[in-house]
Amino acid sequence: MAARADAWPELSATRLWPTMETLQLWAQIVGKVRLSQTPWLNHGWHVTLRVSARGLATGLIPHGGVGFEMEFDFIASELVIRVSDGGERRIGFKPGTVADFYAEVMGALTALGVACRIDQTPDEMAEATPFPEDRRHRAYDAEVARDYWRALVQVDRVLNGFRTRFLGKCSPVHLFWGAFDLAVTRFSGRRAPLHPGGVPHLPDAVTREAYSHEVSSAGFWPGDPGRGPCFYAYAYPAPPGFEAAAVEPPARWDAGLGEFLLPYEAVRTADDPDAVLSAFLESTYAAAADLGGWDRAALECAEGRPRHPRWVG
């Protein structure tokens, strides 16, 4: 059943951006903790955050004989750190400096016996002030953060339904804290040309490993000061003619980003938001797969249903 339209909160660039900028930097600190402790998994899947019942969570992070997890709890407005030996610390969300938040997180991990050393420089952001040196006052609005998370709950559900319609290799639905986007990626199974790299403040080796194979990727991005929240879709490598493909609903091709963009507002205000977003996901994937010569018959399947295994004849 499609979600009610009022389950999709109103979001705008003006309302979102100050809090999203702060939250992205906080998420980078938490994500880099996971990065420092977790063995590398293909395409950086080991460092992402997942949408949870209260916010965004790391999942279990190994640390010697124990494990710990970190969760952005947008209901209680705090970062919760739990260790498998019973230890717990909570850090309240409030306006302030990134340096102070960083110090609180590192201090809490040390007090819990799971101290970590991380790369202190933000990734994929124009401003790359190391966390301990970032003393600019940052905004944080708890209501804005909760509305953003409420939107993520809806987007996560639709993206996961889309994911079940693919038998080939496919990523989880997860949030990359570098670009701060919730994404799902399908793979053709073929190797891709070497990626040129050049992503700001990100080693080329990371980008090239992430795009080692052909992909069709889509997701949700909260935007920036000049662009509101939107859904996106791209292919790597982009097959000839991809930018001119007819997609549903009509979406704008952004030549600078090299991807299709669909405003969040167009989905939120639709009579059936789920159907509109699903049409965008399916049509952009179909354009990438058809123009790229993917073996669609071998890769696709009907949408998964609860309690019904895939039929194998």
C-alpha cells in the first residue's frame, strides 16, 4: 500500500541547509569511527549508515573483544553509543562547534574503552577544516532533523522495494556520509573503465574501487543552499544517449553533476508519492540498462513479497 502523502514532510533548501551542514559533519565523525575499525568491503559499503527506527545507525563495529554501535537518535536528539559489555554514553544535539562535538565523541569512546583514532579531515566537502580545528558556530534545529529523518524513512522503504526487483549484484540501501546521500546501486556484472577520480578531499583509489564495475545508481540528497532536496539517478559509465533518455516523471538532466534530478517536492505533493518515485527509479534504470546493453532478462525479477521465496523451477 502506498504511504499517505502526509507521511512525507515538507522540506526546503532554506529550512534544511543549516542543520544538514552540521549533521553531515557530525555524521562524518561517526562514519570515520566505523571506517577506522571495519575491514574494507567492496565499494565502501562497510562505512555507511543505515536508517533506523529512531534515526541513523552504524550497526555493530568490532573493537577487539567487544563491539559497539553509534546511533543518531533524532527523536531524543542525541548520539547514543552502546558497547556489547553494557557500557553506554549519550551526547545531546545542540548548536555549537564541530570541534566540541568531536571532543565529546572521542571522549565518550575513550571512557567506554573503545578509543579510536580517525582521519580528522572531512571528505567530499568544499570546506575541509579538520574537526578539532572547526570552531565556527553551527546551527542545529531538532525539528528540522526529525523531519529529514521522517523523509528518509519513506525513501528507505521505496528504495528497498525497488532493490528487491533485481537478481543481480545490488548494494544495500544506505547513507554515504561523504556526499550525505541515501543510495541504492545495481550492477551489470561487467568491469567499468578506470574512474578518473578527482572527487574533492577523497583519494582517487577510493573512487576507483567504488566504480570498478558498471553501475546504475539512484538515491536521495538533502540538497545545498542553492538547490533543494532531490532524488537523483546516474550510470557509470554513462552510455551514449543516456542524458537524452525519456524518464518518468519528467526529470531534469544536470550536465554538471552528470545525473537526472527529480525534486523531492514533486514526489511529496503527488497523489501517490510511492508510484512517482518508483517510476523515476525504474525509468532511469531502464535507460541505463537498455542503452548500456545489460542482460535485463537475467538480472531482473518481480518485486519481493513478505513470506514468499523466489521461485526456482
